[in-house]
Amino acid sequence: MGVPSPNKMQSIVEIKGVKSGHSCGYCGHPRGKVSYGMWAHSMTVQDYQDLIDRGWRRSGKYVYKPTMNKTCCPQYTIKCHALNFQPSKTQKKILKKMTKFLSGGVMPEGPCDGEPMDSHCGEAVPPAGPSMNRTDAKIPVIVGTSGKEEEEAPKRAEPETAPQEPPSVAPGLTLSATPKPGMGADPNRPPCRKAKDLRKERRLQKQHGGGAASTSPVLKSAPLPPPQGKSLEDFFSDSLTESAHRLEVRLVRSSPPSLQFKDTFDASYQVYKLYQMAVHKDPPDKPSETQFRRFLCDSPLEAEKTPDGPDSGYGSFHQQYWLHGRIVAVGVVDILPSCVSSVYLYYHPDYASLSLGSYSALREIAFTRQLQKRTPQLSYYYLGFYIHSCPKMRYKGQYKPSDLLCPETYTWVPIERCLPLLEASVYARLNQDPDTGEENALKNMDQALVLHQRSVMPYRIYKRKCRGSTDEQEVVQYARLVGQACAERMLLYRA
């Protein structure tokens, strides 16, 4: 395998190693969290796509992989088949609630929906930042120099079940817990019929009878085909007609920051700060501007454009939700070769009753379908991690059809087949075929690429140059976790 061209865009990563003994934001275990991490100075979208298909995930420029058989709450990568998605009854209620708000201008009454328990964005900070300097990189890639890293604070989304409102009752009447016993329906009377059906019959009578009332038996019309349910896009179209409020969704590139992103940075940050304080009870000084940049604005992903790719290009973006000239919510997403990957969602607390977490996820599924029309291979929506051991984090399984990633074979398994296994054990090999091996397993360590003393070289040459080095076990562990393809493409920085 030849050394890549200096002009070719490449990933540069630096090992941070195993992190264990940290508090878990899901179950509360004080020292139960275990993961492996690396700092990504730069990363191509294809490399990141391949990494998340092996259970990795990024938080800012820190890329980590839960140690599934050791961590207290195993986190399974979940993806939704966006093209086949149909909103559930509960999801339709959320869409209708937003449509009603936009058309009538009245905020839903009652307490806002609860949110799933999430880890906080600063709960897992590696002991030190990256050690590589800019001058260590021979190829033309912008390299970060310092900063702390943190693991994912999963996307805020509303639970998929909302409390039902009691039926309206006329004044002076009370609701009975159980119906009174009686004779039931009178079999001699015709069954009750819908008003819509009765109106249709009257219309047919007028057509057949010249508009006069007819005493002849009613002719039954031919049975109609079953009505097709509204598509996701139909709901969003409904919200645009005769609206008191206009909700506008703008996609702005966050890394490298576009002019629109820079112009709206302060407004977006203020929404994030209010969200963290209201929802996660952060003190006012914790959601700092520096933390916001590092966690949700900085990204290792290189901006890429291809002739057959999305018009926006690939990379990291903020989807801003604008209402009456101000930002009310922001969805942080990565657009990758095969998917839209959800990173985070924050919103203004005044709009919490609109279930913006779930609503934004539905918008992002529709966005994925829109991108797929131009880029056929981009057809999945990744929701991050599914955590079955935390009941409040199971809501991601309601976006169907969806698959979970097997932590041993790195193959996708329909979630319905996974649930019985996860009920029996928090950690499970989801692919039950014993003959299925690991996808893209490490086969030839010598072909892994290393960046050493500003030179790119295969690992076999690095070993000869650095005889007596004690880092072989560390490098082999890294290569096994990223897989053969990424090990051959990404540059592993060695001091």
C-alpha cells in the first residue's frame, strides 16, 4: 500500500485510551462508565461514517467508543430506515400539536412533557488534551492544539408517551369508573354510522334523484380503498397553510463556521445556556461560551462536496428553528455519506410544551428523505445510542423501522429481535448467528498508517524506526477498535 498524496484529505487522530471509573449519567453508578477514546484533529466524513458503524460517536472533537461488555449501561448504536418510516400515533399527536400551535397561535396548556435522563456534556473529561503540534502534520490539514473533551450528552427528546387528557364532561355530570350493566345494543336497530358516511349517502341520493329527496332504497356506492395515512411531509405541509406563526428551519454549517453561523452564534448560544439551566439545572456559569463551542460547534469533520452529494455538502451543521425572527431551537447534526447523524438538540424553555425534542427528530427524518432524493445512498437517520438498561432512554426505539448495531460482529439487527436479548441481559451479542464474524476486522497491522516526525508511514516502517518502543500493544488496540479500513486510511499520530 503506497503512502497517500500530500494533497489528499485525511483523518489525523491521537490516542487518549481507556477511560473508566467515571459517574454514569444514566443509572447514577458513581464509577461504572468505561469507554475508549481518541482526539480527532481532523476527520473525513467517510472515516467517521465507518467509525459510527463500529459503535463510535463524537462529542466535539473527542471520538469515543463505549466498552460494551464492561460499562454499566451499554450504549447500542441505533439507526432508523428513514425511507420506510411512518409516524406512530403518539408521534402524529406531536406533529398535530405543532400544527395547531402554528395555525392558531396558542401554546399548548398543561405541564410540558418530561425529558429522558441524559448524561451531561461535561461529565467525562479525559485527563489531558492533544499533544500533537501543528508543525507535526506534514499534510495540509488544520490541527487542533488544546482543549478538553467530553462524551456525548445524548439528544434531548421527549418520551414517546404523553399523558392523556380526560374526556370533556358537561357541567353537572360526573364520570363513572365503570359502565352500568344493561341490555347492550338493540339488535333490531341499524348500527350507528359515521356522519361522514351519512353525508356521502345524501350527496349520492341527490345525484341519482336529480336533487330531490328520494324514498327509494339507497344505492350503496362501491367500497372505497382504505385511506392512505398521512406521510411525514404532509404534516409539515399542513403547518405552512393559514398559519398564525411561521416556523422556518435553516441549515447553517458550523464547522468551518459559515457567515450565517457566525452572525447567529450569540443568539444560538443564549438558547443553549437557557436550556442547560432550565432542563439540566446547570448553574449560570457552567454553560459557558467556551464549553458551548467545544461541545457543539467544534468538529473534526472536514467539509466535503461531491458532484452527486447533497447541495449543502457533507460535514457538521446546525439546524436552526426560527419563529418570529428569533431562534427557538437548534438541532446539531452531521451529514455523512450514508446518513444524517443526530448529535444534540437544545431549545428555548418557553417552548418546552411543544415537545421539540421529538418534533426535531421527525423533522430530521424528513430532512434525510429530502437529501436521499439527490444522494440515493444517504438513506438512514442515526439517533446516537439506544440504552435499554435506562427505561427513559428507550424512546429512540419508537422511530421505526430501526436496527441496533451488534457490538461483536458490527452487523445491523432489527430492534424487535434485539429486545428479548436486552431484557435478559444488559449486554448481549445481538447477531445470534455463531458463524458470523466481525465485519472489517483487523487482519494486517503492518498496513496501518502512522504520522511520526511529520512523515506518513506504514506501521511496519514505524516499528523499524522506533526499535525498542513499548507502544505496540497500544497501537494494536487502537487498530482493532477502528477496524482494518480506517487503520489503513487514518493517520495515527505518534510523538
